[in-house]
Amino acid sequence: MGRFKTSLFSVLENTGRHRAAARVLRSLLIALIVINVGLAVLGTEPLFQPFIGKVGDVIQVASGFVFLVEYLARLYVADLHPPLRRYGPLGSRLRYALQADAIIDLLAALPLVMVLFLPSSAVTVIVILRLLRFLKLARYSPALRSLLSAIGSERHALIGSTVIILGVVLMAATLMFLVEHPGQPEVFSSIPVALWWAIATVTTVGYGDVVPVSGAGKFVGGVVMLMGYGLIALPVGIVASAFSREIHSRDFVVTWSMVARVPLFEDLTAADIAEVAKLLRAQRVRAGDTIASRESEADAMYFISDGEVEIELPHETIYMGEGNYFGEMALLHRRTRTATIRAFHDCELLVLEADALTDLMGRKPELASRILAEADQRLSSALQAEGDLVKEELAQAETRRRDEPEEKELFDT
């Protein structure tokens, strides 16, 4: 049961042990979410109701069952999340259930319960809950999560810009009421009525159902139209800037954490690891292309940010996937490579060249002394396993024959 639970957690949270199964599950859930939202929208249109009919209801109920099973499964493995383990089986599940992702998962499963136990008059609530399943896409979209995080981080600035927009709308409605009310008392009968014109004009929609006719009114309307462009651009610029910063921050954190995992750097300070991370350069490699050849000089180490590589050792072939690294000792001890390394799938690599690290160490003697001390200790401890590869690197890898499928089992037994 323990191995089953660990495998289930790996598939649900895509931790890397069952990459193929996790990708399949993720694709199926995304497709199911899109189908559910589409059916919920089209089901309200009388033209499509005869075509959807009972088939749509069956799909909705089946989807609700899948989402309910998914929610219960995620709740079951919640105590395996590293930040939650210390709270115990019950405490970790309670804390997980209060997280935003878990609440959205629960809302996605609620329509099934409501269909079975509530009267047909609750159809409006059920439709709304089905549409809320769209929010589940945030779990599978790092960009969407970054956008939500950006909006949250800039909430004070967005609230401020909203207050400014509301102030301008109120002022425009007041001025237009004062100017146009004498000539159009039935159109601009009060300031609340004039607010409709102000909102439509500031947002540059301008329906044309309410327009000024006096010269002063047209002047006020023109000024409000021009201000509208700048006012609407204000929150857009805030969100765009925050989103860009969030993306760069997320990429840096991922890169920083990958560097920090390397034993050669694990004792460095956060600032030193950040300096090393800045030296990384991106490299894209197509499937089948050679990254490094046997007998060539090992002058760089590699981090796999996406994809999978194949390492041909003398007696076996091993595979490394996203988040792994290889060639650590090549940075300071340029040995001849004992393996040929190819891209098994299309890969996104981060490359740390020995020359770049040597230049950094030359500029920072204290950093150099710490790295060299760790390197000497690792060599003296006989950690070298396969030429330029060490035991820690090989421990990440997966060994399989070339003709084996990428994923042997969904769950180990």
C-alpha cells in the first residue's frame, strides 16, 4: 500500500517518477475540463439542447465522478507533500483541503453530488459550478498560475488604479449632468443615470444611446474619451509588468534550486548560488542529437530543464529527465568523458561551462576556496563512479533497455 500511495502521489503531482503516466493523466483531465465547460455553455442554448441531450448529461455525470475520485485521491496522498508531512495524516489533509487548488477541485466535484441529491430547481447553481471547473486549468498551466500570482502581488496598485478610474467616472458623470441636464432632462435626469454614459465613454465602448448635444457637453465627452485610453491602460500596464516579473522570478527560482541541488554547490550561500546560476546559458537539443561524445574533454556540466537524455555507459544505458544534472566534476577536473550523451527527446538544457566558473572563482576568492574545498573532499571520499559522472548523478538516472517502453507500470506493486 505504501508503494501504491507513493506512485499515486508521483502521478498526481508529476514529481518525475512516472512522467509518462502523469502526462497522460494531465492531458485527459485538461480535455475533460474543456469538454465540461463547452457542454455547460452550449447546454444553455436551445439550438444545441436537442443534440446534447442525454449524452451530455451522461458526460457531465461521468466527469463529476472522475473529478470526485481525483479530489479524494489528492486528499489521500496529501500527507506526502513535503511542506505538509510534519502535520501528520489528519492535519496535513485538513491543511491541504483548505488550499485554493483543493477547494477548486471540490467545487468541480460538487455538481455530481447536487445532481444526485438536489431538486431540478438547482439547475442554475449546477451550471455555475460546472463553469467553475475552468479554474482547474490553473493547476496545469504555470503561466496562468503566474498571472494569478502577479495580480495578487499587485492588488494594492490595482485597487488604487480602480479608485482613480471610479473617481474619473463619477466626475465625468457629474459634469455631464450639470452641462446636459438643461437640454436633455429625460436623458441626463440624474447623476446615477449619467454614470452609464460615463462608464461607456471611459471604457471607449460608446454605445451611442446617450450622447451630449451641447458644445460644452461634447467638449467634456471628448476629454473623457481621451482620458479613457490612459485609464484603461493603467491596470493593464501594472498586470503586464507584474506578470513579466513573475515569470522571470519563477525561472530564476527554478534555476537557483537546480544549482543548489548539486553537491559541489550545496554548502554555498544563497548569494553565491545566485552568482553561479547567472552563468548558465540555455541550449536546445533535438531528439537524437549528441550532447557530448565519449573520449571528448569534459568541460561543462548540464542541467535538464525539459526533456530526457540518454547516457551510453560501457555496460548499460541510463536515462535522465527534467530536473536532473550531469557532468558536475567536469567543472574543475577536465577528464575525458566515459559516456556518449544524446537527447532521447527534445531537450532544453542549461549549460554551465568550466571556463565561466573559473572566471567567477578568479573574481571571488572566497567562493573559489569553498568550491575547491568541496571538490577535494569529494575526490578524497572516492565518490567518482564513471569518469566524469559521480554517484549522485547516476542515482538520479533510470536504467532500461533501449527497446523498453518509457513507462513500465502506472503503479508499482
